[in-house]
Amino acid sequence: MDRRTVLRAGALSAGFLVAGALPANTANAVLRRDRPVLTHGVQTGDVTTDGALVWTRADRPSRMLVEVSTDPSFRHSRRIRGPVLTPASDGTGKLRVRGLPPGCEAYYRVQAEDLDGRTTSEPLTGSFRTAPVGNSDVRFAWSGDVAGQGWGINPDIGGMTGFAAVAARKPDFFLHSGDTVYSDNPLVEKVTLPDGQVWRNIVTPEKSKVAETLAEYRGQFAYNLLDENVRRLAASVPSIVQWDDHEVVNNWYPGEILDLPQYTEKRVDVLAQRAFQAFHEWQPVDQARAVDGRVYRSFSFGRRVELFVVDMRTYKDANNAPRDGAGQILGARQARWLVDSLSRSRATWKIVAADLPIGLIVPDGADIEGVANGLPGKPGGREHELAWVLRTLAQRRVRNVVWLTADVHYTAAHHYSPDRAAVADFDPFWEFVSGPLHAGAFGPNTLDPTFGPVAEFVHAPPAANTSPLLGYQHFGEVAVDGRSGELTVWLRDGRGTSLWSKTLRPERAR
């Protein structure tokens, strides 16, 4: 799809079609037919033991229809009437499908029906696996960081091929660890690399400047779904999505006032609200499952795995807050929810999906963007809150907690131990980092010694903002054996090749 196709499709409507334009085959359908068109594919997310949330978007006001079956031929299927898709939600809609058996392969097809009931769109199909029960095998992939640092959809290399590599692993679900879009990173049509290679981007109007309006934020999410690899993964593998900073603006925190000339709207709280609306319109996230109606929530996958998705953006303190006081990254309510939920969990492995690493120093100029404060000695700043979480888990004898994250644009395995730490009142644990899936590669960052981390493995580029053309794209994979309970982690490159792996045996509660 070239820029001319994008602009022609976008010009057809002052409402729906402007949002990120359309994939080429969809644009042709719009030009040919007077019937609804599903413009950006289908997705499923927030999978449970009896179903999942199904997402789509139509080019005009219409009703979402979903047919679901456990048979790929759709025999004995159920048809469910979903919400009306309107401009109020940018034409997007979601419908939770229920009543399926645990651990089954489910097949669905989605249509949009004209409001007069006379015509329907061409159907789009997909599949997902419901969450299992009992001592079942569980396998999933995770990564983050998509379309950042000027590296968008490049048709010369087949687009965002990392998504195809994830799909080829056929995981039960895909955990998107944040930076799902880069609202603050505009794209240009050509980028010349230091070695003379030329990177070509597909560019839409919304991706040609920083996002400030609701329409521009919507266009960030629409852009990624122009890529065929992204749409195929979304249709065939359910996702569990969290956000990080670039959904809004780099390194943001509540109450911040920007000092950046490219922004006319300087109030981050205003930008964050617009980004939040677009995020929930365009991602298959079930707000009803979120504790605060936003992002943090949990999912059970039988007796072996429970996943806890946290939000380290909405409730954090300022990046220039004192580093030696009692700061916050989760906020008191979320921190308490996390500790209590981990304590109640009966799953063998409790996996915390974090959008920031714990021990890596992530600066924001002269300030601190992440958890680690960059100072040796006892926990201070945001570390103080994490120290309480880790200490309370140890006191309650919560075992087998593993942390997964992305954010820093390289892949690594970190082991934390009180034997090496400034404090000794927590249990050893692992943190695995993987990304970017399609963005500039960076790192490695420096480890803060407070919680005693060591880097057991690191794969990082030789220079900052290394292009995806040169590799250093990553995703991770986790597999839990239902019989033994062993958990294996693979850190993979963007083609799916394993770079490093580790098998952990579950520890019995003492």
C-alpha cells in the first residue's frame, strides 16, 4: 500500500475512514461496494476459561455480529448480536464471547450489519484458545515497543515481521508489555542508515506529527493494524495488553506540563485522557476486568499459571521527585491489590507483567523515569514501594513469582538476590526483559545494586537506535509443563531463533 492509497481511502469520509486509513485490500472494497466494511481486521483479547473479548472496526454506523464455534467449519455455531459501531468509538466495538469449554480451540467470524438490516460486510475470521483448567500446559509469548524511533511499516522487508515470528510459535496468548504505539514519534517516508541503506515507511497523516488530538491518538493504533503481520497475529492469537509511556508521550507522569516545542497541548493529563480513550477503543482490553476500570487486572490459566498485569504509569510520582524518600510507581491501592492477589493465588507460577523493569536505571534527562533510583544503599524513591511489595510477599511466603517486562529495547535475564542486595528481607526472583518487537534497539542499561541483580544474559545492539534492518529485535516465550510444573523461558530474536533459555523448577511453600 502506498501513500496515495492511504490518502485516497482517508478522504472518503470525514469520520470513520480518516482514522489511520485502511489496508489496501480494504480500501479497494470500500471503493467498490455499498456495504459495510471491516476496516482493520479482527482481534481477541483478555481470554478466560469460557471465552474472550472480540474486537473489530467498521467504516460506517452498523451492528457488530459475531459467530462462534468449536468447529472450524462453523457447524453448531452461535451467532451473537453485538454493539452498534458508531463514530463515538471511532467505529470500533467489542463483544465478550462466553459459554465455551476450557482449553478449547474456538473459531469466530465477524460481520458488520447495516442499521437497516439489509446488507452485511464480508466476514472476517479468526481463532483463539480459551484458558485451561487443572494441571495443563501453558505457553505464551511477550514483547513490546512497536513502530518507535522512526521505524514504521517498511513494505520492502515485508512489514513488521516480528509479529509473524510470534505467530509461528503458536502461543496460547500474546502478552503485549506496553509501548504498543509511539504517539510521540512521527514517521518520515525515507530514512538513510549510516551504511547507506534506505528504510522506507508507510506514512499516514496521523503518523506525520506527534499525537495531541483524540483523532491523532486513534490514528496511532490504526496505523499498526495496516500491517498484515499484525492483523494475522491479532486474528489467530488472543492478546493481553498493557500500556507504557509512548501511548501518551515519552516518560510521562501525572500532572506533568511539557516543555516541548512540537506540542501545542502541554498538559499531559489532557493528552493521557485522549490516549486512554483511543487505547481502549482500539485494543481488545476488557475494562470490566480491570480493577480500576483502566489497565491492571489478572488472568488464570489453570493451576499452573496466573498472570498479573500492572500499570506503572497512571499512579507514579513525578520523575523529579526525591530519590531518597518514599516514592510510588504503582500507587498504594494497586500495590496492595498486587500483594493481596499474589498471596491469594493458588497457581504454581505467579507472573507479574510489568511495563518497567525493576533494577535497570532508566533516566529521564537528569531525572529518573523508572523504578531504580541509581543510588546504592537502601531503597529510596519508587524503590521504597517495590521494597514493600517484595518484603510483604516474603513475609506471606508467596513463592514462584516471576517478573516479565519490555521497555528498554533489548533482551536480558536478571536474577535478584538478597545475598547481593542492600536489603535482605525478600526472596530471590527472576526478571526477564524482551523487546523491541519492531522499533529502534538500545541498551544495555546499568543495573542498580539495591535489590542485588545480576545480568545472566544480555543481547543489545552496538549503537543506540539500531534499525530493525540490522536485527536486535526480540520477543520472549514462556512454557509451563502441566505435569512437572517446570517453567522454561526462551529469549528469542525477531526471527524466532532462541538466543538463551532457562528452566525453573517450582519451589514448594515453606
